[in-house]
Amino acid sequence: MTDDFTWSRDHDQWLGRVDAHIRAWLSSSAHRPVMARANPHEVTNAFAEPLPEQPTPVAEVIDLLATRAVPGLTAMDSGRFFGFVIGGMHPAALGADLLATTWDQNSGLRAVTPSAAVVEEVAGSWLKQLLGLPEQATVGFVTGGNMASFAGLAAARHHVLKQHGWNVEELGLQGAPRIRVFASDERHVTIDSSLRYLGLGSQTARFIATDDQGRMDVADLQAGLAADAGPAIVCLAAGNVNTGAFDDFRRAIDVAHAHQAWVHVDGAFGLWAAATPTKKSLTSGVERADSWSTDAHKWLNVPYDSGIVIVAHPASHREAFQAGAAYLVQDLESADPMEFVPEFSRRARGFAVWAALRSMGRSGVAALGERLCSNASMFEEQLAGIDGCEVVNDVVLNQVLVRFDDDDDLTRQIVTDVVSSGVAYVSPTTFKGRGGMRISVCNGWTTRSDVDLTVTAIATALGQRRGAK
């Protein structure tokens, strides 16, 4: 038995097939149905087979994978995908990501993969300039918003406990001073999961009241902080996941810092408003926080996965993750990338971020942000003109929240109908106890035509549901 022919260095045998499938996918993105055509049961049937006893030629495997998988793939790169705040793929970022996969660098150690490390440092520096964040802040590249918030809150946990004489990395949490955590009652679920992963508990936080747009009530935050003493962490939001609203950073950070609390900002998509001239004022004061999390695969339109954590206190950031072993070739003069993230081994995520920023530049990123927000405003204007359609939120950014005939069931039915039609993907949600349709405009490929087609699909679904009553 041999598998030698599957390890052939004659890459032309299979690269042509990969290229063909990539081109087919990209060329169809503007017109194919957005929702996957095959359901999980059908995909299971397509892939269910015994483990082969003999090797299979690489080109044949590539063809099998594409043929079986594509029907079960949602066109998340489509200009009419408006779910989960997912961006598309900027060509430079996609190209760089393909190269990063081919180069296959384990990017945790600076001395071993200097290009990966340096490119991350440059991309991180550009991000801080673009977002107006402190120059001395350290940057880590992780999978997404969840791990970015986890990393920022890990640095926070270390920092506030160290201030009270406790080394959590060595002693753990048993016997540690209790950390008070304050988060909005409209926080993103990844804040809860990050607190759980860190051993702080997702339900031990005090959840601060919010207004009708989901903005934190600073007076309630002040009361909570004043009610007790000890280590404290405050979680704020740049971009409510339903409404796009921003917390009042200036007031909230003043209050938090007056009580020696660490401030973490969840800015998965909203933090990019700082790079958008007409929206920059929404982030006023955000630079005074202690840590920030964001996603390049959202507003910046970098392929998955590409989360980013930024921390204003380099020592606390590094000490929260610092590790070593005899077999690791570590840089003794500079910090290694692995010292700012939860992973030892990971792909080189910085190449795609660098490529997107190098290609677009400051003005291109600003233009992208303006276009996303303009398309969201188009949705607001057109949907507001449909009888029985209520735009629930103030459309301040790229999120549009709507409901129909003030009816939760009807609203969810229309979401289902629009997704099933294949015209567009919108998502159901609940905000302030009421059902809604959430439209997240985050793809650089979205056009006015995409907005028009989606609104028509929504209006058609509404008319058909009313007609069926």
C-alpha cells in the first residue's frame, strides 16, 4: 500500500482544480441564491460514506469536496447577506489570505516567523492610527469578537487583581478579591461567554439599564460602582448589535475611572465608525478606555477569521498571557505575538489585515464605512414607506431594525420568507422584548440594486402573508 501519489510535488495536478472552484464561487456571488440550497440532512447524505481504504488523487478530492459542499454553503460574501454583521472579502485581503494559507506560518514566535510577526505589528500600528487609539497600546490577532473580548477581559482581570495584590495567573481565583463586573443589559452574548471562560461567571455581573436605543444608563452605572468597593471592570459597547447605538463613552469612562475600574469596549463593528468622517463623533471619548475588541471580518471586509484585541496597558496585556517552554525559540528583546493572545499556535492573520489596509488606505476605509451607512439609510427610507413596516431604531450606523404590523409572529414569518426566497439573508432578533428583523449592512459589495431587491422581497413577503389571512 502506498499514498505517495497524494503527496506529489507536481502541484499543477490539483491547483488548477482549486483555481476553477474559487473562480466559480466568486463569479456567482452577485446572482446566486443567498441561502444555502441544501439543508443539513441533505449535506449529511452527500458526505456520509465509510472512510476510504485506499488513497484518492488530490484533484479528485478537491472536486468531490466542492461538488458536495457548495449546495450547503450560504453566500455570506453576497451583497445581499445582511445577517450576523458579516462583511465581504476585499480582493487584496482575500489574496493575502490565500497566500497566508499557502505559506502556512505558525505565527506565535517572532524569531521563527519574522514576516508574520512584523506584518502584524505594522497592521496593528495602522489600526491604532485609523481608530484613534493610544500609540503605546498592544495588539493581538485572534479568531473573532468572542476571543478579542476574552483577551481584553483577561488583561483586565490581571490588572485589577494585581492592583489589589493578587496574581491571578499564579494563584487562580480561589481566595481572590471579588471582581465586580458591570455590563449593559443589551450587551453582546460574547461578553457573557468571555466572563464564563475567565471564571468570573456570566451571571455575577451587574447588568446596567439602557434607554430605548440600547445605550447604557450612566447614572445606573454610577450607582452600581458607588454601592461597593474593590476590583471592577466595566464593559461598554461601540455599536449595539440590534440598533447600532453607542454608549456615552466620555461620561461612562469618567465614572468608571473615578472608581479605578478597567473599561473594556466591545466594538466588533462599531469601533470602525472612528475611521468614518460622518460617524466619528459616535466614538468620542472611546480612546480613553483600557481595552477594545473588534473584528476585521466585519467592517473591514477581511475573510474569516480575523478578530483583534487592543490593550492600552502593555504590561498587563503581556502578563495575562505570557508563557514559555524550553523548546520555544522566543525573542528575548521583543514580545512574541503569542504573548498577547490565548493561542500558542495559530495562522498568520495579520497578512490579510495588512493587505486590506495597504490597498484601501485611510480614505478607502472611510469611503467603505460611508457606503455601508448610506446603504443602511436607504433601507430605512424605503422600508419606512411600506405600510405597516416600523423602523424601530434610529439608524445611526449600519444596523436597521424593523417589525411588521407590531406583530412578533408576522415579523418572524417574513424573516423566514425572505431567507427562503434566496433573494437576501436577514436575521430574526428580539429587542426590548419585541421581535424584529435585523438588517446588518456590512458588505462592501452591497449596491443600491441589492437594497432595492431586498426591500422588494420584504414587501412581497408582507403582502403574501397579509393576503393569506
